[in-house]
Amino acid sequence: MNERSSEKGFSLLELMIALGVAAIIATFAIPAYRTHVAKAHRLDAASGLVRAVQYVETARLAQTSESGEAIALGAGLDRAPPSGTAVYSVAMLPESAANGGYAVEAVPISPGAMQDDVCGAFVIDATGLRWNHAPGSATPLDAAQSASCWAGKG
């Protein structure tokens, strides 16, 4: 009886075919995963801004008309997501005639996963206007692109 005939294993050809199939699957899976993660981060920014706006509105209602104290965002409201690794920094913008009394902005943290994202920074103001702008620029993105960003699509 020949001992070699009872050995079982993979040939080099079978191994190369399996690696080729894995490479093809990875070619499609990795970009899809990155797109999904970017969408999740955008939705984290949008929900973080909505939480911050709810906090600001509640604090403004609780203030008396005589106290003109500035409202500061508390711990957890100053970042998105509120737990884990922060991807966006959330902050109050100064009051202006255009923003209805306040605006809240979520800017991608640099260096970070979203620093080069096409949606840039997310902004919502007291009038309910939602828009985006590139970090370091005050020029808003067009309305259709902003709506897509707020929906998480980018």
C-alpha cells in the first residue's frame, strides 16, 4: 500500500483559485462597506445636531427673559456620535440675523474618517434650515446635495 495515496490536501491550483475568488469578493465588498460606514457617520452627524437643537430649544425656553446667558452644549452633545470615537465636533455658532438666533454645526474631526467627505460640515439653525458647507468655507453646498447629505447618501 502506498502511503502517499492516502494523504489529502489542497493543490497549489486549488489554493490559487480560492484566493482569486476571495480577491474578487473583496473588490466589491470593501467599497460597499466604506460607503455604508460613511452613510452611518453622516446620519450620526445629523442626529447629533437634532439632539443639540432640542437641548438648545429646551434651555432657551427655561431661560428667563432677563438672563441673556449663552447656552453651551453639554457633554455628549458636543460630539457625534455621543459615545465611542468622535467623528464630528458639534458646536454652537454665533447669533446672527440670518440664523434666527442660533445655529449648531457639526464639523468633521481632522484627522478622521470623514475629513475629506463631500458633505463637509452639517449646519442647522433656529429657523430649521439645514445645509452643508465644505470645512473652512462658509459657502453652502447646493440644496440637492445638502438634502442628499442629510439623508445620509452624500
